Amino acid sequence: MPRRTTSRLLRLALAALALLAATAAAADAAASGDDDAAAASSGDSQTAQAANNADAAKQRGAPNKVPLANPLLDENSVVLITGAAGFLGSELALALRRTYSVRQLLLVDDLGIVSENESSYVPPPPDKAGKPTRPIYEKFTEQELGAFEIKRQRAFRIFHELTAPSYLEPEEEGTEGWGEVGGVGGRSGGAESVRFYRADMRPSIPEFFDFGEVPLLEGIFQSHPDITHVVHLADVPKSEQNQAIPRRKDSVKAGRFEGLLEEFRLVLERAAEDGNGNVRVPQLVYASTHDVYDQIPAAERNAKATRDRPNPPPFREDKPITTPSSLHGTAKLIDEVLASAYHSTHGIYSVGLRFFPVYGPWGSPGTEVFDLAERVAALSEGGVAEGGNAAYEHDVKDYVYIDDAVDAILSAMQYRPPGEEPPPVVFNVGTGKGTTLSELREAMASHFPKLGRATRTDNPAHTDRVATQSIADPSRSAALLGFQAQVPLSEGVARTLAWHRDRSLPYGRDASAPESLARASTDRAISASLDAAKGEECSPLDRECARGAPVFPCASECRRPEKCTPSAWDEVAARSAKVTEGCETVLYTILLDEHAEQIPSAVATATGEASYVGVGLPDDSANEAQAQCNIAFVSESSPLVKRLRAEGEEYPDEGSEGNGNGNGNGEPLLRHGFWTILPVKTSDPPLWTHAFDGTHSLEYLPKLSPGRFFAPSVKYAAYSCPFIVVEDLPALLKMVEEGPPLMDGSTALFLAEARPSNRAVTWQRPVRNDSVQQGAYNMVRAALRRDVLGGGLEPSLDSSFVVHLLREEDARLFRCDAYGEAAQWGARGDGKALEFIVSLHDLWSQAVSHWSGQPAWWSAEGGSNGGAGNAEVDGSVEGDDAKEEAAEGEEGDERRRLTDASGEMERTGKWMGILSSAETQLFTHLIPPEGLGITHLEDRDYSR
């Protein structure tokens, strides 16, 4: 098992042992008079030189004693992480809270959205005509937006897990206890605990030496003088790692690490001015790379040529570095030189970590192991493996599993040699064992029957390239940090593949598709093989073990049968599916308030406030056939259910009588107005324990994930809040059935824009993560130049009435995206999550169309819809004219709002794309609230 899962007390003990080992090593070296050993015990030859430089600096008037913060991690630690949405940064943030319960995390990342010609702080300005600029996918490649998306998912995972109720102490009565989180926020015991800054941390030039980073880094250090640790993991995108000094065209920013070191210098100045030890310099850890070493040809292994090299593999930190193996390695070596220089001139202590290739769940696209795992997973599903390069297959590298890499960082954060002004030091982070990419591929393929050696797709480029080797010598890390890699390659590969497999099938297979026995057998064999190699089986309620993969209730259409949580909905869903047999459309509502005495819509209909009810038959609430297509899920403990049973408000459900819609078991059904009541057990706590524990996501499960609740005959499922009365449902269903006007496609989701006076649909629970969720969405909205909906205090969509298309697999996957997003936040309502997923699908649908050379007709680029550009849907606007007309009268901040004064738009609404793998394009259809034809009973105080 990874050391990260060990107890906090053991970690503290390991840190203390590391300090003792450092002291003993230095003492032994001094006693033996071995100068080289003494240098190796506290740093390399560069470090020894830095110490000499430090003595010279002192003679020039530099301070003799630097006030340092406590390096040990505990509940009082305040940690700043740059590159927090990266592979290492996101896992480190989670580990710090899980293992040490640190008081505060300050997270910085630009999410990868920084264009060549503009700062990441400000959206691009309008053109000279005052019209909005192009959508973001016209400025970025698929790889760049893909990198942003995985960073966005990592950041959201941090928010989901670190602000989940299980990480929050109970609130005291009468207190809110919530803070913002750097635009995104959370709390722990009433105190702010997580802040996320989406910004480019590079300092500006030429103001750099005058101001440092203003306002970001300097603002962070000034507003958080109690920072105890800084971990610098921010790095340039892989596309820019072909530069020794990474830079962007026409950019006014550069020098991430130098900017950070300048802030440390300013902290030193403040400490000197204070003079009382109140201001202390944090512990600094930064990421370097194994590319600083000269990777030699593998053919030289054990040869005399290898032995004659100054630093042959396995590479040691205390031996000379000749030529870095890449320009990225050169850039990192420059960082190491800067660290040494700032120690020589200012006495700033730092720990550098030379990471050998890190792999594992949530890895980075474009890296060898990530791409290889994706290709193997694609082949296991019958896909086509793309990419790969035979020239690199025999490179020998030291692959490190992510848990081990994080353990190394945690140890380095607590390592400080004895002495008042310790010298900087660097450590290898590796296993000491080499593996080729070919061997990795074979290890992965062994878990998938019938793949064997057929997983390689050779790239003929560079076939004459000589294979290299890069292996770490981990002895210094073991001696001084107490770090040794714990996860063997076989186990790490299995965990990585399991995550990639979950990623490729996050919501299981299509339950409606015929599944062969061979496919089912293969799935079981793969799962068994991976579980055996992982050496563990995750509990459905274990968030850490699940690695951010949501585990859904068994009643959800998103669940995977082998990994789901039972709930009170299981029995109800089975009965509801039987009751609705024969219905083509179902109208349903949810009222789980245990104090509910009536369903508002049923009472309103009974008093004549609406003339049309049900699913197609006006004024026919007494018809049993119609009633069985109108389902209300109501708390079994409510006064309403008890009264209906006592008063005999039941009718038989015999299957062979009446309309033939019955479930055939003769069990009576309750009726309340035009609703058929299906009681739900809400008073049994074990039935409401689930992977999203602490949230109320189970309450609205049927609303966003209705697929398993209704019979296969049901094509459309229309959800209506209890306080909504549908005036003419057949007319709305006809609008859904007609689909988009300009192409073959289907409406998968149908709903309305929020009314100006609309209060958001919420569930009667205390506010938990509402502010965190809103901050996170606004952060993404700003990063994407406002090319997504939202940004207001309330969602721009009205989710009180929603129609789902049930018979399309891509529609199911879309609903699962929406339900998973809503469930993991733990917010009061689902409206913002639904709004976000609708926008994200639309953005990617438009982007894919643009990159394929076929602009989406529903976008401003395509010129025929109000989605992104608010052009009309009647086909009269096309091409560039659509862009111009769409931009007129729009403010940059509002160009993704849905309001449109066009009468045609009021009639037809707007279309937003849904990512579809099938030939039929699916859409979300948004209509103005006036066209919905529903009555809101909001003036009555009904529970929802």
C-alpha cells in the first residue's frame, strides 16, 4: 500500500527520523574529515559552492540569521501550491488535507488558458466596431482546450472532496462559517480553508524588479503572512517545453520561479524590519526534472563508455551535470541555479526534487504512460490505437507512481538540515529501477484478453534514433528524506489502467443495448485481473480510493452494476417501471418532505386553476390509465400518504383489467388528484447513505437521472416541480418531438430560461457549497472568456420543468454528466450544475464542429441560432453576417445570456449542442418562459 495511506502520527515520526538522519550524517562526515561526504549529506557540489557564496554574502552585509517557519506539517500549517490543478499539485492538495489536516491551502493555477497575445486576467477586448471577439475555440487548439478540461476537472475534484461535508466540522447554530475560495471557497470549522486563484503567476516585465508579482504573489504573501510552506509545481505546457527560457510571443510576462524567489526576498525584508520573529520565511520546495541529467544511450549500459562519464546512470545528485537531455531540462537546471544564487545572496533555503517520469490516475495527456494507457483502453473496447512511436519503445526510464511522488513532496516539505542557515539541496524522486515503454505496454496488455502484442501503432519518424536510459539513484532520498518508493510497477500500472477504464466507461454500458455473453465475460475478467494486481478493492463510499470517480446509486441509470450504492429508490424504481408500462410519456414529480400534507399542483388542479393536466388527455384526471402515467414520488412518512391510505384513495393495479398498464401484482395504487402516488421510505437512514453522503443528491435522483424509473415504452419523461401546473403538455411534447429546425437531430433536454422574478429551485437544506460552486463556475467562465452561461447569483435556466429524451444513449450520458456534477457539489439546488453542463457540452460541440471544418449552424459562427451569438433560428442569417448581427447591442459580459427580443426567438427558442458520438446530433432546447405554458404556484409556501 502507498505510504500516503499511513497515519498522521507515523508521518510525524518519519519526519523526525529524517531530521535525525540528516544531523547524524553531517556529524559523521565532519568527524571523518571527508569533505565530499559532508557536502553529500546536506547537498551536492553546487550546494557546497552555494554555502561558500553565502559566507561571502554575509561579509558583504547580508543577514546572519534567517527566521524560518516550522517545517513540520500539522493542523497549523498554511501551504501555498503553485500549479495546483496540475497532476502533482492536485494530488498534493488532497493529500495535505487527508494526512495532516492543514489549516489552509492556497492554490494557484492558470488552468492552462493563457493565449499568446493577452494576459489571463482580462477577457479579449471587443474589436474596433465594438463587437464581441471570436469564441475561444477559434483561438486554441483541441490539445490546448483538452489540457484545460482535465485541469478544470482536477480543480473541481479538489473542491468536491475538500469542501465535502465529511471534511467540514458541524456548524454552530446561528453561524454561517463560510468564506470565499479565491473566487472559490470553503470552510473548516468556520474558518476559511481553501483558496483557489486562477491567474498567471508570472511577473510582469519591466515592472518585475520594482513590484514583484502584483497583485497575485505579493498580495498572497501580504494577506497570508502565516504561510509555512510553499511548493512550486507550476510548469509550462508541454507544447512550450522546447524552449530553454519558456516564453510566449508578445507576452509581457516571464520567470515563474524567479518571481517566487523575489517574493521570498521581500518576506526576508519584512522579517528584518519586524525584528521580533513574527515574520518567518516559509519552507520552499520546487519541482525539477530528471531531464537535467545527460541521458546516455542504452547501448552503453555496463560499458566502459558509461563508466567514464561523470555521472552515469543511476544518476546521483552529488555528481556533476554535463549536458541536460532536453531544453526543458535546461530550464529546470536554470531554476536550480537560481535557487542556489538566491541562497548565496539572500540566504533563502530551498529543496529541489528531480522527478523521474510520474504516472498514475489523473495523469497529463501527452505524457507517455497516459497516452499508452488511453491506447490500450481504446483497443480493449474495439477502438483504434493512434499514436505511439517505435523509436522510443526501448528507452529505459525510472517510472514513479503518483502516490510515491506525493510522499516525496510531503517528506521534502518537512526536511531541513541542522544549522541556522541551511544550504539548498536537491533530491532524486525515483525508484532506482528502469523499465522500457515496450515492457510497460506488455504489462498493460496482459490485463486485457486477446490484446497481446497488438497494441502498438508505430510511427516511422525517428526510427534511427538511439534508445536512452534514465534511472535514479535513490540513496540520498532514502537516507535524508526517509523516502523510498512503495508502489511496484505492476500495482501502479493496474491502478492507472483501472482509472483509464473508468474514464472510458464512467457510467457503465448502455443497458438497452444487447450485450453478448462474451462481452460480459471479458469485462469480468478485466476487472478481476486489475483488482488482483491493485491489491485492494475500493469501498463505494471511499472517495480517496475511488480517485474522484463518482459511485452512483444503484437506481441511477449512471451506475455500474459492480460498483453502486443501494438506496430507498431501488424498490421504488422497480415498481415505477412496472406501473408505467405502456406509457409513451410520463409526467412525474418528487415530494420527499415528511411533513407534506398535499401536492400543490394536485390541489390547484382540483380547484380549477388549470384546465389541462396529465400526459395528453385534457380534463381526464379520473382516468386510471392516465393517472398511471403521472407519477409522484412522495415520502411514505408524510401526512399525505397516511391520509390517502386512511381515506381509501386507492385504485387497483391488476394489469389484466382497465388499460393494461398495471404491474400485475394487484397491489393498490394511491391517487391524489391526477397523480399516482408511489411512497418512498425516507425514515430509514441506511437507505440514504451513499457515495455523495452529506449531500441531498439522492432526493433529486429521478429528476436528473430518470432512465431506470420508467418502463422501456416511455420515450419522454417530463419532470415537474410540485408547485408547477402544466397547462398544455401535449403542445410542449409536440415541440420536443419536432426537434431542431435546420438539420436532422433530436431534442434530448427541453427546458426554459429562468423568469426575471424566478427564485431558483432549491431543496430544503442548509447552504453548504453554494458559494464554492458559484465561485468555481465563475472561475471557469472567466477562463473561457465568458463563452459559457451563468455568472449571476441565480442560474439562467429554470429547472422546475424539464423534459428528457430517454431512448438515446448519448442523452443518457449527458444526463449522467449533469447528475454527477450536481451530486458532487452538495449545493442546495441543481440549477447551476445543469446550466454548467449544458454550456460545457455546447462549447465542445461547437468546437468539434469548428475544428472539423463544418461550423455549427446553431452557433454564431454557423450563423443560425441564438446559442452563442443570439442569431435567429429561421435560417435568414448565415456566415459572417450572423456574427455581425449576433454581436449588435451585446455587452461582452452578457453575450451568453439567453434573453432575446426577437419574436421569432420567443416562439422557437434556442438550441445548444450536446456531445454526440452517433450520427444524430442531440440538443438542449431552451425556450423563453412565456412559451412554456405553465402556472407557478410560488405564492404558496409549499415544500419542494
